[in-house]
Amino acid sequence: MCGIFFCCCLSHKTQATTNHVNSNIHIVRSRNNETFHCQSCYPSSELKVSESGVDDHGHGASPTSASTSGTHPDCIRIPLLEHRGPDQSQHHVFPLSRNSQGVMQGYVLHLRGILTPQPVTDDEGNALLWNGEIFGGIQVKSDENDTQVLFGILSQCTTDEIIVKAFKAIQGPWAFVYWQANAKKLWFGRDKYGRRSLLWHHPSSLSDQFILSSVAVPDMVFSEIPSVGIFNLDFSCVDVVEENETPTLTLHPWKGSRWPATVQKVEDTEENNVLTFLYPPGPSCLPVIVDKRCLLDCWIPDLNQEIPGSDVLTPDHCTYCCTNAEEMLLNILQEHTELDLLAEKLIHVLQAAVSVRVNDIPEHVCSATNHASVNLNTDKENLARYTAYSQAKVAILFSGGLDSTVLAALADRCIPEDEPIDLLNVAFEQAAPRKCNPNLKKKQKDFKKRNKTTKNQHNYNKSINDELPSASISSSSGVCASSQQFGTTQIKHDITTNTNCPVIDAESQLGNVKLSDSSGLACSFCNSTVTTQSKADKFDTSYTEVGTVSVCETCHQHPSPNITSPNITEVSSQHPSLNMASSNFTDEVIHEGSYEEPQSSSYEVPDRVTGRIALSELNPRRQWNFIEVNVTQSEVQSLRQSRIRQLIYPLHTVLDDSIGCAVWFAARGQGVLANDKKQKITSQARVILCGMAADEQFAGYSRHRVTFSTRGWAGLVSEIQEEMWRISARNLGRDDRIITDHGKEGRFPFLDEIFTEFISEIPLYKRADLNLPRGIGEKLLLRLSAVKLGLIKTATQPKRAIQFGSKIAKMDNKKEKGTDVCERLI
């Protein structure tokens, strides 16, 4: 992938110096050199072109163009773009017309094939900046670089139609800028889902500049380029018509594409309104044309409009209301063969999407070459001084929710078992509980003494109730609260809230849970006796029983543990992933695979709890690096102002702030090992799998239930279709800017073209049934697939957005709506 920057001034008359008062770009001309200067942003950044036609590396160059690479001092320095592509930087200056010139700058993150500096150029004057991945549609061999392959194809294109069709064929995320020298056209655009960021600044006059960039240039107005087609800026007319020096902007739209956040078709828009949709900030001096001659029929697929009729019944929830959530999903699989087959097909198609995104990732040398080696046997006390650097190639944004855990299970199938995988679990610091008034301590002590008898009676009544049948059915709501049991698992479960709160100790991540004798552990919240359960490896029954899980069946909270962490060496002899000799870290030997009892702390947020539960269901033979990313309030405030808000721009809502900050810190991957809070660790995985877009396709949001209750199936189908239409404008460009700021790439298997086509053909009522309870009905088909993958507990987890699961939404302690303009980003 590549960080993209392109800039041009539309017109420059021949003169010694052209200095635009309101312009960030200055072109200085003299007899001996030309200088490109981004003055307002980075005053020291200059690009010089030698008149001799030879660059500083000794390569031939024309007097009107130049390229330099690496860390050459003349390279344009744009820090936010440098973060995106740390491996190679190169620029290229070329003529656009007699009176204007353009400059391209590429920042490369090497992820496949041979490292290829960008922009790529040829002797004909063509040049390409490519920020994308070709996963299908165009053949790219495992040892080839897709940038070179695509550039070879584009260089052979002779007409607009052929160029547009070339991009139509690509499967995978992309944003690009391509200069077609013989036609004097600048081509650019984003894929239909907007998975890669590309912003633009329109010139308000001929003295202004036109800029394309992966991130915004400070103090300038930018907006996201709509993912509605392919654009070209035609400079061929500029030299012909002397009195009109403004190039023409042409849009080649996808067939059926809609303008961002609307249902307005692009091809049906009146010509005088097109610019309003294209560039909302305004103004713009560019004339715009929509070319409707070759509409491309490969935009977001239309949904299957079938809705259940009187002869098509959804699963009989009366049959399932007396059972727990896990058994309900199992019964649906057993009684509905079609759903069982669809779940199997979904696994197959989604696994293929994951596979192409985690294979053929090149090896990279750890950046921590100066860290001293640590001997765990002799230097345990000093271990906290060092940071371990995980050597995993792939990481997953891991909340323990349905989407991320399914991706983790499928990645486990696609990646060699001896390679580690990083699980990035982010939590934000929560304010400590308010301390009691010291003057009330005596009164509280007296109150507890007076109520001692009442509490003992409560425990007695509880022991009697435990002997009664566990399922209690509410006839009014049709929802039951029961003791959740599947296989050897027994956890208190309420389908209404889908609450299950096991407390997992140092060894409990190794498989299924089975009932054992009570330890007598008392819950620190309600003083009830806590049931202790032991675990055995569900992947290999030959493993001996290790570890415990403690559950308070009264208040569903974490009890205060009295359990000592096991000896790591002893546990590692029973579990392959704990073999310290096979650890995959630089310099230090780091163990992984067993986890301490979670302590009540300011970082014990919902996603941390569900993350541990989900981890217990993943393959224990894999080394899972569960990285707890703990973020303080002061760190959020500091980095939001200095860095993150520039990446979120041009978006600006409270929701953008919360999600943007959460994803940025998670993707950074700096935290502690879950089993050793003293051991700092940094993920170096350059590929991060993300579960975005699952909720849009499987009716996973709470608003979908509101729509279903008010407008029925037809209304829900319409809502899901519109959500897919506007997905490119909502968050994917923002997430790309956020993740790649760490020199990493986010990949979205749920937006794989083959997968979305497959899902769109399935009627919505077979993907979700909102007649069923929360934690079951939404994303039903994906939950059934999770059950077939062995993710039993995870399959019943309800949707929890990252801003709530990580508790960043509570950090600022303000009452504000997600759609409000966020004052912290201004």
C-alpha cells in the first residue's frame, strides 16, 4: 500500500517567482532549478529538479520531471503520510500543460511481492500512485507486486473505457492517482466501499491548487472523494483553448451508485447540482461533467428483496423460549437444514476472504534491534524494564464479540499453527469509584451487623432455590431466564440481557468448562457463594484438567479471587502454546497462553471480559498474544489534540471521535501481556483484520430492531440496502487513516467482493430474525456459523459498539449525542 499525495497549481504564467498569498503551494522558477514548496504546512520541504536532467542518484531524467527516493533530503516531508509508508518515499514532478505542473509523492508500506517505490513511472511519462490490494479479478502471482502489475495494464490502455474497465475488474480495496501522459489526463478514485482514504481540495480560483491526499494538509479545507465512480482531470484542452486554462473534471459513475448519505442516484442528478454533491465544502472553479456513456455495473450489489410470507415461517420461538441461548442456536441448526447449509457456506466464503488477506505477507525485521536479551529464569525482576516485540504478521481488533472472534477462528485455519496471532483488546481508564465518607463507616458497620441475619437467610433461600428447576419463563415477554448449559459449560444466563459473567483465572483459557466442587469463594459484591468450575481442553481430550472459572450466580459480578497464579513452567508442559522455547518475540523469551484472574481495576471494561471469554474458545495450540491495550485519560487527551483529530478530519462528530480514538490506540498495539501485567509488549503485525460491515449486512444494530418493529420486513430490507449504499461515507475512510498512521494496514474480510455478493443473494430473513431475543435474532446466520466453528459462548454475545465496550464513551463524562459536532475535534 502507499500513502498518496498529489498537488498541482492550475496555471502558472512564465515569471521569475509566482507567489500566491492565499496558496499553500509555491512554485519558484529560476534559471538553474525548480523548487516545489509546501510553505504553510512544512516550510522545510523542498523538491528540486536539476536542469541537467540527471537526478542525485545518477539516473536519467527529463528537464521537466524528476524522481528521488528513500531518505533523500529533497523529498517532500508530510509527517502524517510518512507514518503510512515507512519503507520507501519517492516523488515525481511532471508537466501537466504548458503553464502548469504536478508533483506526486508516494510513501510505501511493503506488504507483498518485491518492494516497489512509488510513484511508478515509465519512459512514456506515465506515473501511478497505488494504495490498494488486488485480491482477485486481475492475476497477481505470490511473488509479484500488484502495483507493477496494475501499472503494466494501465500503460497499455488507450481509451477511457478501457481504463475504467480495468478498475472495474479489481477485487480488493484501492485508492489511486494515475497520470496518463499521452492523453494528458489525471485519473483518480476509490473503490466502491471506500476502504481506502483519498481526500481532495478543490481550487476556488486559478491561483489556488488542486490536491489529492490520503490525509488532510493542515489549515486547508478537504473532503472525502465520494466512492461513486472513477474521475479524471483533463488537461488536454488547457493548451488548446488559451483563454480557458481550467481543466475539466469528468466522473465515470458506477451504475446505480448513490451520492454519500443520500438515496439520490448519480446518473439521475441534474448537471448543475453535481458539484454540490461532489465537493460539499465549496467553492470550486472546476467545471464538472458526468459521463453516462459507459456506466459500470459493478457497484454495491442489490439485496434479495424476498420477505417471509404466510407460507414461510421463521423459527418457532415458542419452541425455543424455554431453553437457553446456546441450545436455541443448536436447535435451529438441527431443525432448519437450509440455515445449517447456509451457515456452512458462509464459513467457506468468509474463510476464503480471510485467507487472501493473511497469506503472502513478507517477513519484516523487528525494529527493536537494540533491546538486550532477557533470561526469564534469572532476570524476572528486571523483565518489566523491557518491551517485547511480537513477531506475529497478523493482528485482529479483538473485543471478544461475534465478528472479531469469528475472524480469529478463521484466521487460525489459514495461518500456519506455529505462527502467533496478536489479539488487540483496548480499554480506557475509568474513574475510580467514589470513596465513602469516613464519618459513615461506623453507621455502615452497624448496618451490616443488623442485617447479618437477613443475609444468612438470603444464602439459605438461595441454596433452596438452586435445587428447583432453573428455567423460569415469562409468559408476557416470551423470554426466559435460565441456567445456561451446553456440553460441559454451566453459566448463569438471561436471554433478555444476554448476561453471562464468568471470572477466568490464570489457566481457565484452555477449553470448555465443567462443573466441579465449590471452592467456597465469596462474591465481593453480594457475599453469595460462588460456583467454581474447572476446565479441560476441548480441542484435545487427552489434556489433563487444569484451571478454574468462578461465577457469581446471584449478581453476575466478579468475586474477589483467592486463587494463586499457577507456575507457568508446570502449565506449559501440559499446553503447547505455553512452550517458552518456541516463543516468537525479539530478544526476550515471552510465554503466552495462560491468563491471570482479572482483577477489579479501572480497565476491566466489557470488551476485556468478553475478550477473555472468547479467547477460551479459540484453538489452545495456537500462540494467541492477548495484548491488553490500556489507555489513560491524559494520553487520550494529549494524542487526540496532537495527532488523532487530524486523522479523523474531515469527519467531526462525537461518534467519529470515540471510534477513531479507540481504533487508533488498539491498532498501535502497545500494551501488556494478559498473563503478565508487568510485561510490556508491542504488536508489530502489519496486517490488522477488522470486523467492520458485519452489522450492516446482518442487521446487527439496535436501530434495526426499531425499524423492524415499526416497518416490518420490507422496511428492514430497505434500511439494510441504504446502509450498504452509504457505508463508504460513514467510517471506512476514517478507519483507514487511523490504522495506517501506525504503518499498518486494516483489512476487512466482511467487505470482500465475493462475500458481499454471496450475502446479498440470501434473503434478509434468513440472515437475521428479529422476532428472536437480543443476542440470537440479530446476525442469526453469523451466530449459527460461530456455533459450527465451536464458538458456543461467543455466538450468544449481543452487539456492543467499540465506544461502549472499551468505555471511551464514558471517559469524558459528558452528555452528548453521537451525531453532535465534537468540540474536542475542533
